[in-house]
Amino acid sequence: MNEYPYWWDTVPAITQNSELGTQNSEPVPARADVVVVGAGYTGLAAARQLARAGAAVVVVEREDIGWGASSRNGGQVLTGLKVEPAELIARFGEARAQQLFDIGSSAIVRLETLIAEESIACDYTRVGHLCAAFKPAHFEAFREEQELLARVFDHPVHLVPRAEQRAEIGSDAYYGVLVDERSGALNPARYVRGLADAATRSGVTIVTGAGVTAVTRQSGGWRVQTTRGDVEANDVLIATNGYTDGASPALQRRFIPIGSYIIATEPLDEGVAAALLPRRRMAFDSKNFLYYFRVTMDRRLLFGGRAEFGRPNPDTTRHAAAILQRGMTEIFPQLAGVRIDYGWGGNVAFTRDQMPRAGRLDDVYYAGGYCGHGVAMATYLGEQIARRIAGEPIDHPLFDDHFPAIPMYSGSPWFLPLVGAYYQVKDWLQ
């Protein structure tokens, strides 16, 4: 089993060590208008936007372009937010909930527009998504969600009962599905490489292999110290999301890195692959401790979930891969005996209330906390915070300059096993 993302083998510019892209051997420039820390979706989208507004922008990346979640995710471009529509209404009221939900739709439209504008070849398609009911009661809850989405959010979805669900999913493990036609799919590694190319064409300098060791205030701006040299800037944007470290202690106390793991099968026979997800939709189930899955262009099943609470490393990845393979064959018994070609993990960043954020903390700009819904939202929110850095007087519902730290938390999520146990019990009981 290859212990790196399947997507890396679909990107032409690849190193012998199977890392995404090629590392830049140049030192960082001595001066920039804005330094962006992190070359994932957020940082690259922000850098492109800033450069097009006339700023001199340097992106510094500890690893390589898109090395983190931007090339490790499942490529699911999903409507809405992590917080369910009913919970949005309970927290914020109908008017504010509608505004927040619409941001998710706007993010997808913006992603599609950017892909078209920059001619990014990333296999993007609007295939829709399905959510599979883990229990009969969950399908009944789908009926309430369908009514709510139509009434409050003007967002139509349709339901497929269990007796007819094989038109959508080749499994009898679920009790019907909810289908949303507005979600999409892409190849995340190709997308992040295309976004980097677009940023470079706009004038952005990207330096990889440059780990940030400190961000310090100085007269007239900031000094960003990296392992490849220091750079002075007027403004700094931290776009490290699930890989935020001690170089940004304020943000580290607010983002919770959670490991997510994926396996990819060998290429399947055409008939087998077509029966798994006949409409090639993005799919996930209704558990708290959910599985998510899709079929790739070359007919592999990608099957993921939060199967381990340790930080991704070879041991946790192998353990998670074994758990996911068992889960995959429980959902799709026809895949028993199918070879697993890839298994990998990566961090996603959660916030305490599961809402993404952007803003300014201790005078440093930030954006992140996408809670597993980051492909479109990271692109969109990166551009929005860039507009603010460039001086546009915008006030966005997800901007938060008073983002509170999590009590008794300094960046090491000691509580995750307890949270995981809690949600496993909820899955058994609900």
C-alpha cells in the first residue's frame, strides 16, 4: 500500500519522493507588501487576489505547494456548512442562518468561476452529493431537513427511499438517501497546482521548503523568520489551517487539528464501479462518526473517515486504513478481497463552534477552520480576507477579530479521544 495520497500520482510535476510538485531552491525575498504563510487553497487564493490588486506578495510554505489538506482531501465540493441547517437556525435565527448558508453556495459559484477564468484542469464536475441514512430515524429526519431547506433556504433536495436507493448507491447498509444536486467533485491536487500557477501568473512569489519560525512586530510592519531567510512585510496572513503551529500561538489556541484518513482501492471493473455510485455523486453517511466516499476518474473507490484520533503518521495511517477497509466492506460487501493501493491521512481544522472564520488576531490576518468543508470555502474566504487586506471596506459575516481562544487548550488536542467516544455512543443510541 502506498502511504501517500492517491491524488499525488495524478499530478504530472511530481518528485521521486512522491511529494506534490517541486520545491523552490531560491531564498525568500527580503521585502514584500504581504507575506502569506501556507501554500494551500486559502493562501494561494488570497495571494492571487492581492497580487491582482497591485500588492507584492510572497507565499512561504514549510513543505510543498498543497502538501497539507489541499491535496489530501476527498475532492468533495459540498453545499452548505459543517453546521446543519436546523442548528444554524437555532443558533442565529432564520435571517442570519439563511445568510450563512448562502455563503456556502456563493463559495461554490466562486470556485467554478475561478476554475473557468484560469482554465484549471482539475476534473471539476457538478455531480451532486448524497447523504445516506445510517438508521431509519435518520431518513425520517431527512424529510424534516428537506422541508426546512426548501422553506427557509430556497434550496431543493430530494429523497430516495431504501427500496429505490440502488439507483444512487450500491449498498443495502443504509435506509434511504438525501440527494443534493448542487455539490461538485474535483481532483484536489490538480486544483491546488492550478491555483498556484494562477497565483504565479498574477505576480506572486512562492517559496517552498521555507518553514516559518517566528512572526514578530517591528517598526512599520512585520518580520517573518523562515528557514530560508527572513522577509519584511507590511501585513501577514496566516493560512495554515490544520497545520498551524507555534509560529502562530494565537491561532493555534483556536484551531483544532483533527486527522482524517482515506483509502483508495485498485482500479475496479467498470461494472463494479458503476454499481457503487451509479451517478458518480460525492457521498457520506449520517453518522456523527461518518464515512465519506466517491469513485475516481480511473474507477477507484476512495473511502474515508475519522478512523484515528492520533496525528497522521505511518502507524496511525496503517491502523486507520485497516479500520476503513473493514468499514468499506461492511458498506460494500462486493469489495471484499479488493486490493487497497493507497492509504493516507491529513489534518483538517475545526473550530469550537464548527464555523469557519477569517479576520485579524494580534494584528495578523488569518482564515481557516473549515471543518472538512474547505475546498470551495477556503478559496472563497481566502479571497475575501485578501480584499480586506488590500483595503476594501468589506464587512463579512464570517469575519471575526474577536475570535475567542478555547479554554485549557494550547494547540495539543488532548480531548479528542473523549470527544470521539462521545460521538460513537451517540451513533449507537440515536
